[in-house]
Amino acid sequence: MQCIIHEESYEFIPPVESDAWVWLLRFLLKGYLKKQYQVETYECRHVERMRKTIDEGYSVLIAPNHARIADPMVLGLLSGELGTNTLTMASWHLFQEGWYQQFILRRLGAFSVYREGTDRASVNFAIDTLVSGKRPLVIFAEGAVSRHCDVLMDLMDGPGFIARQATKRRLKLGKKPVMVHPVAVRYSYDGDPYAAVAEDLARMERNFTWEPQTHLSTVQRMKKLGEAILAVKEVEYLGCVREGDPFERVERLAMESLAEMEDKWHIKDRSGGVVSRVKNVRTAIMPDMIEGKCDAAERASRWRDLGKLYYAQQMAHYPRKYVREGRNLPERILETVERLEEDFTDEAVPHGPLHATIDVGEPIEVSAERDRSAKQDPAMAQVAQQLQQMLDALAAERAPVAEQRPDHSSQAKSESIAEQAPTSPDIVA
């Protein structure tokens, strides 16, 4: 499990709202993105949509998808194109990864939000930001990094609540309401993705004490590794390996693990997506740990529960048919291998060079009142629909690439059988 949970008391960390610091750091941003995340080029589309919203006096909430850790920095490129600085709600754990990172984050306009409990200070700061309208506010509504550009996870209702409360206050002040701009961020790769991930696959295979499975195609190797990782988690949580379709098994294990934790910690509200449900359980687990009320055995038990929640969330978000045998979008190969490695080792090396496309969507006006009959916040439902349409359009611009492999007879026979199958195998984990 990655170090995203800290067993210590939370204090809200505000941003340092300095235009001079943002200007200086934005000057260094392109080099940092290239060195740290392999993002070497970018383009911003339809920036005039958001600029028009700002010029007309609306307050702006920016709602991007969240496929890579680089996303907040990439959005700094968008703010440069807009000619305005932004404020960004960021998970508290990011501020705990050293003084240097906290120093940079705050001066880029980031403020903390506590994902393991109710954070009224952060919510109030976000509402105040939108009420003032001085800077656009960025909130990643998926609530976690998805690791896949082309499939949106369930959006949380929190950003809609924040925007609605801000609209209510702005209308009382005689100001225009809040507008939400969906922003689709998609990364593309123009190299050979199969060659790029070959060593990563071999490294994971050696970690399983396997010989590198170079007689298989890349997708077959990913499928085999995914099933191996799933089997390891099934043995850990169930004591045995289940039979059946791997995707059905992974979904079943994720949902059973989450339901088990909700039962154990007496969580009644089981609405919303997986990220929201995981947050509810963490909120029940953490307080006594932070206050030092748990003995060593209880503390160890709670950490095991937190680990199970972490993997339930990770397992629940592998999209079906994201990669297939034959021709694939190159970036999907990279994303899937990086995610497999991250789930297996807690670390993943980004591949590049990557090109980031930042596409600004049409504005969505936020009402001061919510339709109580709607299952999902109406504004966030519109954001989700528009974001997915934008991501689909960006993906449609990309050309799939076929894997070039040596013509060995056994390999050719294996591929021939795969091509004759009625459906292509899905990637699983």
C-alpha cells in the first residue's frame, strides 16, 4: 500500500497566494514535468471558453479527470494559457512528503483536504474561494488517480456541494453564479509501446520467479501478470484462489472486501462510488489511531483493514476491454503496465515522451438549489457526461498500433488461435 494515510493529527494547510511565486514556478514547470513525469509537450484547446466565463464575471470551478499524478502540474500549463492563477484542492498526504514539496505546492496555490474525515476548514476555504471569484478553483472530482485516461471513474458529489453553496452566497451578494468547466486531460505516446514496457514486464515476471514470458504477446503477458496478482490477493484475503472469469473475480473480491469493511465498521451510507465508500470507512477507522487509543494489536488490525480498503479501491477500477490482443492505443499499453507495477510494487516508472492535451469543456451553470429527486448531484452528472464525451473524442484521434514480433512458429500459431477467437482477452488484475 502506498503511503497515502498518515497516523497523525490533521491541520488544514492553506495556500500561499503569491502571483510572483506562481510566475517563477511556472517558468520551471515544463522542465520539471519532463524530468519527473516524462511530459515533454502539450497543447491547450478551447481556452477561450473559460476566458470568456471569467471575463463575464462568473466564478469558475475547474473539474478535470485525474489519470496521472502529473495532472495538477499539467493544469498549471492551462493557467498560464489563461493568464490567471488558480487554487487547487489537494490531498493532505501530498503535503507530508517533505518540506520541499509542501513549499512548492503551497506556492502553486494548493491547499490541503483531509480524505480520512470531514474537513470543514478545506470545504469552507473552497467555498470562500468561489464566492470571491478571485481565482478559479481546481477540484479533481474522481477523488483518486485512476491510471486510465479514457475511462472516467464515478465523480464525487463534494465539488457540486461546494459550487452550490458558493452560488447561493454569490446570488445573495448580487453576483453571478458559479460555472463549472470540465477539463479533459489526455496523454499520448508516439513511440513503440510494446518495446517501452518490455523490461517492466520482464522485471515483474522475475519477481514472480518466472522466466520472462517473451514467447507471449504483450497483452498475454499483462493478462498473465494480472491474474497472478489477483491470485496473490485472493490467497491473502480468502485463503484460496477462485475459479472463473478474472474480471468477475476481481470485481467480486473488491466488492466483498469493501462490504466486509463496511459491516465491520458499521457504515450505513453505502451510496456513491467506491472512492466515496472507502472514504467513509477510513473516517471510522482513523480517529482512535490518531488519538493513541489503540494498543499494538488493535493498531495492527486497523492497518490491515486500511490495506484491504486500499486494494479494494485499486481493484475496482480496472476497466474492461481497455487493451486487447492485436492493435491498441499506445498510451493504454503504458497506463496498464504502469498500473500493474504500481499495484504489485507500490511504484511505477512513467514512460515517455508524453504529449498532454488539455481540452476545456463548455461551462455548466450551478444552481443554488439541488434537485432532491436526483440520485446524483445534477451539476456533477453533467460534468461526468461532458468529460467522458471529451475523452472519447480525444481517444478517437489516436491510431492503434500493432505489436511487431519475431515470426517464430509456436508464436505464430498462438497468435493465429487468438485471432480466431470470437472475442479478444481483456486485461485483468
